Amino acid sequence: MMLEVDDLQIHYGTRDGAARAVDGASFVVPEGRIVGLVGESGCGKTTTVRAIMGVLSENGRQAGGRVVFKGQVMDEATTRRLRWRDIAYVPQSAMNSLDPVYTVGAQLTEVLTRRGGLSRAAARARSAELFDLVGLSERRLGDYPHQFSGGMRQRAAIAMALALEPSLLLADEPVTALDVIVQRQILDVLRSLQQRLGISMVLVTHDISVVAYLCDDVVVMYAGQVVESGPVREVLARPRHPYTMGLRNAFPDLLADAMELVPIGGSPPDLREPLSGCRFVPRCPFAQPACSLDLPPAAGEGHRSACRRDGEADSLRIAALDPRTWQRSSSFAMS
Ligand SMILES: Nc1ncnc2c1ncn2[C@@H]1O[C@H](COP(=O)(O)OP(=O)(O)OP(=O)(O)O)[C@@H](O)[C@H]1O
Ligand code: SF4
Ligand SMILES: [Mg+2]
């Protein structure tokens, strides 16, 4: 297994107490697969990938669980040793963080000399290779960020992450804020990188249609927990967790004409409050009183779902296709 995330718990210290941004998340990234990490804003996706990279913000700490990369438990020393060489990361908004006063090529060369210890000449040669790999012309190395389109800047950010030939790439929202055509181009770049380099990827997105387009497996997060995971085709064709059913209704298919979009009413819970039971209760159209009592463990092999009513998933899925089901839940959440 390339990566195992096992009962990961990440807390942020805040003035109002600890925010449990990731609260017992478990999932795996098999070799050579692209795993989509999906969920609404604030559900802990960025925190999860930053924890794997060992680059949590100052007030964040790992309060429990473990990350295992190719059989090695990632303690601080191991993480430092593997960071960028074996596990690399395209941060959220990376394409907007290029420095406007240096050429893109100079910034890429800088990354290669600083992180990889390459000589200037070797770094320049490698920069040209990396540009080619992400579909940018070598001639553009001398351009400044403002001469690049958004899609080109995102390609450059991906090239920087690939500088030291990692075997696992974590990409945080790599297509958010790009138009749909450019989104598809970047997703195609990621797919071709996966195929040419044989690497594994974790693709973070709030958009389930991006997962449908690119990913092999999907991990659905809600309020710091993994509620459903499994092979993409299976999970999207036959979601078993009501949150996944709701997400699927809320996004147009990248490839199909927009069908009626039905938002999930309400919003995710405040992670600084103590929470018990299923976190989706206030928004779930299928919630029952028992759902608030304790957390249902994820059930199933391969395709796993953590819902107390998992045994009724087939009939809930049919009900979830009816927009009126979700209107009912949103009026509950607001009342
Ligand atoms: N440095 C921090 N200090 C305190 N709380 C934080 C910090 N960073 C994130 N959080 C909180 O942790 C939770 C998870 O945030 P995170 O950024 O991981 O979510 P996300 O799923 O990546 O969201 P988005 O889709 O908006 O990027 C949120 O409630 C957020 O407010
Ligand atoms: S456990 Fe209950 S509230 Fe949670 S998703 Fe399942 S049915 Fe809905
Ligand atoms: Mg994020």
C-alpha cells in the first residue's frame, strides 16, 4: 500500500478551544491509483493532506492516529526525510502564490536547487523537462507569472511539486477557480502524469464531478470524518451514505448537460463544539433519533459507508433522487 491514514486526529488550538478539524479519518491510497478526497468547505480536506505532508499550521497538532507511507510510520523525522522527495504537494491556491517579480523558470530552478540540491545548470535542464511533462513549452520558462494564464500557472505549480520525482502527489483543489475547459485540461495533465510516471495521487476537491472525471477511488469526508469510500464507479453509481447521495445531486456532471441541481440544505457543524453520533443528523433527510446516539462504524469491504441505515441504502438512494427529499431536510435544518 502506498499510503495508509489510520484514525487520524488533527486539532487546531483556537481562542474558543480545540477545533477537531480531522476526527478519526481512515483511508488508503493504493499504488498507482488516483484517490479523490471530496467534501464541502471546512470538512478537513486540506488539514488531512497538510498533516500527511507534515506542514500543519503553527496551531495545529496531530492528536492521534497515524500515517504510514510504504510501510513506514511517518514520525517527524521520517516526514522530513520523505517530504518533496517521496511525497509532494500542490498547495491550495498554489497557482496564485507564484512570485510576480521572478520568472516562472527562475522559481522552478530555485525549488530544484533548494529542495533537490541540484546545480544551477542541472536545475535549468530539469526545469525544461518538467515543463514538457506538464505540457508547457520550454520557451515559456523566461516568462513572468502575469504572462501565464491561470491554467498555465497551475501547470507550473504541478511541475514544481514533481521536481524531485515523488511517488505520491497530493494536489489540493488543483482545478478550483479555473473554467471548465481548462479544468479538463489540467485533469488530463494529472491523468497523463499518473500514467507516464506511475505515481499515486490524492486529489482534493469539493466537486464530485471532478472525482467522477479523474479518480479511481473516492474518499468522502464530512465534518472531519470519512463517511464513505471505495472505487469511484461503484460509489458514484451506488452511493450508500446519504451525504454522498446529496453531494451527487448538488453537482453537474462535467461531461453531461446540467441536470436539476439540488443543494443539501443547512451547513456543516462547528468543529469546536463537542459532537456525538452521526455528524450529518441535522441535514440528513433520513435521520432517526438513534443516529444522534453513537457513531456508526464504517461497514463493508472495499466500498465502505458509515451510516446506521446502511442496510436500507438501496431504498434511501431511490428517495434521494427526488428533490423534494432534500427540501424537507433543509426546512428541518432551518427550523
Ligand atoms: N489554522 C487553523 N486554525 C484553526 N482552525 C482551522 C485552521 N485551519 C483550518 N481550520 C478549521 O479546520 C476545519 C477544516 O479546515 P480545512 O481547511 O482542512 O477544510 P477544507 O475541507 O480544506 O475546506 P475548503 O474546501 O474550504 O478548502 C475548518 O473548520 C477550518 O475552519
Ligand atoms: S446515520 Fe442517520 S443521520 Fe447519519 S447519514 Fe445515516 S441515516 Fe443520516
Ligand atoms: Mg481546503
